[in-house]
Amino acid sequence: MTDIITRAASAESVIHCGKGAFEAHAPKWKNKQIYIVTDSNVFAIYRHLLWGTFGNGFSLTVLPAGERSKNPKNLISILKDMLACGMKRGGVVIAFGGGVVGDIAGLAASLYMRGCRLVQIPTTLLSQVDSSVGGKTAVDLEGVKNVIGSFYQPEEVIVDPRFLQTLPEREIRCGLGEIIKYGALDKDIYNKIIKNCGNLKNENFLEEITADCIRHKARVVGEDERDENGVRKTLNLGHTTGHAFELFYGKKSHGEFVLIGMYYELYIARKYGICGGQYAENLEKLIKSVIKIPAYDDVEESAKFAAFDKKNDDAKITLIVPETEGKSAEIKLLPREYASLLAECRNKIKDGI
Ligand code: ADP
Ligand code: ZN
């Protein structure tokens, strides 16, 4: 087990990572006033663990599993229930689940009586390596992702690989999407991924790489908590195109779209001479080893969704792309250029190149 500290401008968080982290750190909350937010799948598997760890004195919301639960109506109903349960400001909200649960429970904690205590216990690989760390919280509005949100650091994050044992294979792949993204930003992470590339789903590898990714993210959040000075923006590598496809095509989940987005953006980076040689080839191979890249017929249409990306600061589309090991670069493209490069990449995929 290791502890990692996020030193964000607004607050510090401690992240306990590794096998046994749940048993070692969750029970200390038992005698506090607890409000747990979880989802239907996670509750079905782990309700006995929750009762066994926290007794049966806690209050609880079980959301239907899935991104659609991240809505204002559920947010208000959590807040109303916290009030009805007599939660005090000193009480603790425990987010027990994947990114959906973490985002909405984090937002509820940040709003309730202007902010109560928050503990994140992420149970998916994706939320362990990414969304539970860094204090971003949100719900969607009118189908647009993360419109209502806040920056609110959890007091503690408990990252225990035990929860990955019940996670469907596909959700592991989603987590690998973000892990490979970290690989494109951090040389040590990249080298470890390459060394284990035939064995990325191995438990021990995942435990070690999860801590590495969290360490990377904690560093970035320490330098740029509110996404203001360009440092945190790097974590968005692959996401401009990933999000655009996600908005247009839906169906697949976030981590899979991140991989697909990285693949298309790597093509653009190569075309611009920003990324090349053996490194570009290895990265391409790595992405393809985790997911089959679709040759989307409507790339030009879906490219329009990149216009909503938060990184755009003028009429151009901003991409964060791999450059060399451990280094990313920024490319700004006119929407027209961007769409035609995506189409070019799509055609290459179609031709099997
Ligand atoms: P994210 O990938 O952002 O963490 P979700 O919160 O939607 O997204 O979680 C993905 C899916 O995995 C959901 O259906 C959720 O119920 C399920 N899930 C979360 N944790 C576990 C777990 N430990 N075991 C089995 N299923 C889980
Ligand atoms: Zn992401």
C-alpha cells in the first residue's frame, strides 16, 4: 500500500492505494455520520461489505447504474434526502462506485451546506486512475456533459484493487484507455506499459500502474487545480476527438473513446511531423492491441462536436497530441482541416493500412 498526497490550491487530499486499502482505511468512518452514494450494480455486489464495514447506521442513495443518472434531478434528490436524514456539515459523503457516482456524490458534497466532508471510494479502473482524483465533480444538463459542476477536493480517496475483481472485462479496457493516455504523458508509465504490453490486464501490473497514474495526476492537480494554466489541459490528450465521437456515436464508453480519439489524433500528429519514428509506431500498436479502431463513416459530421470542446479558445480546434516519450504537444486546427484529417485517417483504416 502507498499513500499519495494531492496538494491542490484549495485543499489537500490523501489517496490510499493498494491491496488492503479499503480494510485499512474505510472502517475509521464508521462512527461518523455517513451518507453513501452508490449505484445499483455496485450495491448488488457490495451491500454486505458496506453493512459489515460501516454498520447499518448510514443513510444511502442507490442510483440506477449508468451515465444517465448523472442528472440534476438525482442531485437534488440526494440533497433532499441528506437534509431529511439530518446530515450535518461535519457528516461525510462517501462516493462508492465508478465515475458516475463519484461525480454526482462529489457535487452533492460540495453543495450541501456549502460543503461537507467527502471520501471517494472508486470501484472501476477508470475512476481509480482518473476521475476520483483531482476534485472535479459534475452532473450533465440537457444531454451536455458536466455542465453543472465544481472543483471540490475529497478529504480521502481509497483505491483498492479488490473491487476490480468483479468488474466486467470491458470496464477494464476503459480504464486501460486512460492508463495509455498517461503513458503518452509520462515516460516511466510508458516504459512500464510497453514492458507489460502482452499482459496489461494482470492484477499486479494494474495495481502498480494505478498508483503511478494517480501520482502523475496528483502532480498535475497540484500545479493547476482549476484547469487554468495549461498544465491540467494535458490530461485531455486524445479527448477532443474522443469526446466528439462519444457525443456523436454514444454506445461505447468513455475510456474506449479516449483510445479511439488518441488513435485518430496520433495520425494527425504524425501528419504534422510532431510525432514519428518508432515511438509513433509503438503507440499505435499499443492502442490497437486494446481496441479495434472503427472507420467511422460520419467522421466529418462528428468532427463538428469538437467545436464544443472546452480547450478551444478561438475558432480553432485544440488537440493535445503525443510528441515524444513523456511529452505532449498542442495543435490548433481549423474545423475544416480537422474534419478532413479525420476523414483521411478513417480512409486509411478502411484500406487496412
Ligand atoms: P466509469 O467508467 O466512469 O467509472 P460508471 O460509474 O458508469 O463509469 O461505471 C461503469 C459500470 O461499472 C457501471 O455499470 C457500474 O455499475 C459498474 N461497476 C462499477 N464498479 C463495479 C465493480 N467493482 N464491479 C462490477 N461493476 C462495477
Ligand atoms: Zn477521460
